[in-house]
Amino acid sequence: MRIGIIGAGKVGISIGHALRRKGFQVTVVSDVAGHNTFDRARQYLGEDILYTTDNVVVAETSDVIAVTTQDGFIKDVATEIAEKGKDLKGKLFFHTSGAHPSSILKPLDEKGALLGSLHPLQTFPDIDSAIHVLPSTYIFVEGTAHALSQLEILGKSIGFTTVPIEGNSKVYYHLSAVFVCNLLCALLYAGEGIMKKIDIGLEPFFPIIKATLENIESKGPLMSLTGPIARGDTGTVEDHIHAMADMDLHRRIYKALSLSAVDMVRRRNILDQETLTTLERTLEAINE
């Protein structure tokens, strides 16, 4: 199985590195950026690989082709190869976008290729971090029946295990990932901004963040909720709102997430309806 990679970014290089480590034959890598990108790729994938700026070369010399470009270029790559490529019958093409289904590669299907998507549910701030966390990462795979059997093998070689997903579910899957990863960073950035008002950094909060994540892992987010909302402490919530008088964005973030917390408390049935109503009215009044 000759594997080619189109797109020598963080995802492409880290996946290529993982596959080579498991004994797969990664033979060619393409990237339109050229030499600077290839210099970095060689550090992880070695010198015994063909590096090219021609995506069609990857398609024609490989049995499995990973399209690891940015999402906005996936369709263009598929169209280019479908128009210029010769024999694509039986070749497996998969992209690594979390948001898009394999159908975005549709032009290749018309040339006889097998289509799929393979997405590591992981954050990749840099290549070294990606290589470190991939072995414990869940890999979500989607595609045609013939593609899935190969994607299962590749996914389990790259990460911890594979999880099948339907193409029309990808947008919800990706949205969830944005909430728990990207927006978590945004939330902690907002918290850090509040602490700057009293000249304290984020470091003292790392233990409570880690403990919360451990609780969520063992008990789930619903049963891990603590704090003033869970206690029905309307007075503290009002103090928080007053403290953010000159912080409009933080007030809106606080309102949205606190209303979500009220819903969690209602589901747990730990506060009476009067307290829940008071909390909701207090929060709804923000920015009115």
C-alpha cells in the first residue's frame, strides 16, 4: 500500500509520521508552497520520499491518497486530480476535514476512486504536539463501504481507535469539537482577562481546570457542575454581574453559559422552581 499525502501541513506531516512509524509505506508528499514546507516535512518523514508541488503525481503514484490541505482547498484538489489524473480506479482518497463529508471529493468518485474522510479528534497547535497525542486520539472515519475497511486500518494505526460517523452528521460532530476545544480556549482567555484586572495570571487556575476535566471524564459534565448556579446563590450571581459593568463581552458570555448551567441544574432537580426562576430572571436582565 503506497501512501501519498497532499498538503504538508501539521496534520499531513503528523499523520504521515504516525503511519511510517507503524510500517506503512509513505512514498510521496505534495504541497504548493514548495521547498520551505518540504524542509520541515523532511525532519519528520525523512529524505527517502518524493517531494513535489504536483498533486497529480501523488494521485498517480499512490494507492491511498490523504488530502490534508485546509478545508477550503479540498474540493479544488479533487477537481484538479479528476481533470488531469489518468487511472484512479480503486484508489482510496480521503480528506482530514472534521466539518466536511467525503462527498466533497465527488469528482474523484466519477473516475472510479474510493472516497472517505478520516479526522483525528484532536487539537494540533504544532507537529510535535500532534505526534505526541495521536496515539491516544479517537479517529472518526466516514465514507463508502469499500473505503471504510481501509480507513479502519489506517485510523487504528494513526490513533487509539476509530469511530464511524455518517457524512450528514459531520457538521454536528465538528460543531461539538469547536465547543469543547476551540471555545474552551476562548472561555479561558476570557477568564484570564478578568484576572488581569487584579494582576493575577491563569497559572493558579490550572489545578481546578484539571480537576474539573477529570470530574467530567468520570462523571460527565452534568454531574460535575458546581458553583453559585448549582447552589442557587442569586446574590453572588448579582455581584458577578455588577463586577462586569464595563465588560460587555464578558457579561454576554456569562449570561449564555450561566443560563445553560441553570438548565443543567433543572435537569438535576436540585433547586426549587422559585430559585430557578429568580436565577433566570437575573441573568436575562443582563444587557437589557
